[in-house]
Amino acid sequence: MDAAASFAETSGELTHSFRRRCQAMAKQQKTRFYIISRCLNMLLCWHAHAVSD
């Protein structure tokens, strides 16, 4: 019975670790998307102002 309890703890830790890695990857992708969207926004605004000059 100790082996089963030990396995449950290990699989729980693996699930927690996997969840943490997924959350970290999602946060990183969200950050990248934010940076890219800000850069595109700046480029589009710059282009709009440069054309009117």
C-alpha cells in the first residue's frame, strides 16, 4: 500500500509540475503576443503619420 501512496504522490507532483510548465509557456506566449501587437501598432501609427507629412 505504501507503493501506491508513493505513486499517487509522484503522479500528483508530475501533474503539478506539468501544469506549472504549461502556465509558464502560456504566460510567455501572451507576453510575446503583447510585444508584437505593440510593435505593429507603433509601426502602423508611424506609417500613418509619415504619409500625412
